[in-house]
Amino acid sequence: MTKAVRDALEGVSEIELTVTGRKTGRQITHPVWFVQEEESAFLVPVTGSDSDWYKNVRQTPMVQLAANGTAVSTTATPITDADRVNHVVEMFREKYGSDQVDQHYPKHDVAVQVSLT
């Protein structure tokens, strides 16, 4: 992870995720919560595998993350293994609080790993 990306994510609770629409081919940007572990950011779609941005990532895994004026184009990898998804959700609970995660994320059957290198 470059110092610029690390600095841009420092203390940030929300980033901009840009995906390619699977039907339109247009670039679509969403604000999303994230957690970091080692050289990756992890995302949890609000409605799990039913989320449109998650479906878009499955079709076109190239995404862009942006925060504080710094953007990185990278690859997103869907996570479907229940133990790994639960680990990501627990990191979300630690960062944002269990009550917030339970309120905003009713379905956690998938997560997404985004390389920051």
C-alpha cells in the first residue's frame, strides 16, 4: 500500500466505491463503509449478495476506491466463505459498533476484499 493511500484512509469512516454497471457499463459511485487489514480494504454490501454494487463487482471486478482526494484503481474479490465473511463483519462491528452494523447491514452473506497495493 502506498503512503498516499494509507494517509488518505487514515481516520476515514466512509470511502467512495466506483463500480462498472453490469447492464449499462456506466461508472457508478457509492459511499461505503470499510475496514482495513494488512494490504486490503474489506467491504460489506448493505443487502449482502442482493446489493447491485456487489452484483456489478462480480461481473467486472475492477473498481476504484477514493478518499480525501486520493483514488486507487484495483481489483475487488468477492468473499463467500461464511467464516471469512463473519471475520469481516466482526471487524465492522469493532470499527462502527455492533448496533450500527446490525441496523445498517441486515444481511451479511458476502463481503468484498479490495487490494490496496
